[in-house]
Amino acid sequence: MLSLARIHRGEILYDLGAGDGRILVEAARRFGAKVVGIEIDPDRVSRIKERLKSTGIEAQVIQADFMGIDLSPADVVIIYLSDSVNSKIAPKLRQELRNGARIVSLDYELPGFIPDKATTGRSGGLERKLFLYKVSKSSGMVPRAGVS
């Protein structure tokens, strides 16, 4: 997911539903991203903070429903949600993210967006789908690669 996003050092990455914090650690460690994890479950937030402390990674961890968080600072947003949650968050992403921001979704497409790239890979013995979207405010839609 992180390689597909083509993260650059210093970019701000938001992980919505940060789970166990693995994405945060890898984005900071391997790519030099500034990372923000948003997680609603207090037990998971505690585990994320423990993982960050044990790895020495600095990150902002917010315990909240990501629907109520301003996502506009993000250069990259990582999501592994569901079809129904992606349907709810798609308008928020379109409204709040700036031109050129990237969204990577694992397994589920983002309604109303056209993937810049869609690929598959294997993880844990399962074939997974990855979708990369780039926000484009000029046309109101996210164009396919090479289309203007």
C-alpha cells in the first residue's frame, strides 16, 4: 500500500482505522512520512501507542471517528474499510483533500472515484486488490492515468 502511494519524505500520511499501527510504523520508518493514525477503538489506540513507543516512531494518534476529523492536511490517506464505509467517506475525501492528494484503498473501491492504478498482490496467502486514487479538483472526478 505504501509503495503504491509513492510516499515522499516529509509527506503527511493519515491511516483511517489505524488498527494495530503497522502502517504508521512502516510509513515513518521506510518513507520518512509524518504519520497520523485515527482509530475509534480505545484498546487499539493503546496498542498503537505501545507499538510506536517500542519502535521509537513518533506519530500522532487520534482516538475518534474519522468522519469527524479534518483530513485536509493529508498528502496520502490509507484505508482498509468496507464498501459501505467507503461509500460514506468518499464525499468527505473529495471535499477535504487537496488537489494531488493520494488515496490507497485495500480490497474495496472508492465510489465516485476512478482509480489511477488498480493492482493485485498476495498477502498472508490471499490475493488482495489495491486501488490508488489521485484527487483532482479541476474536473470533479479523479482521472485515469494519462487522461486529462
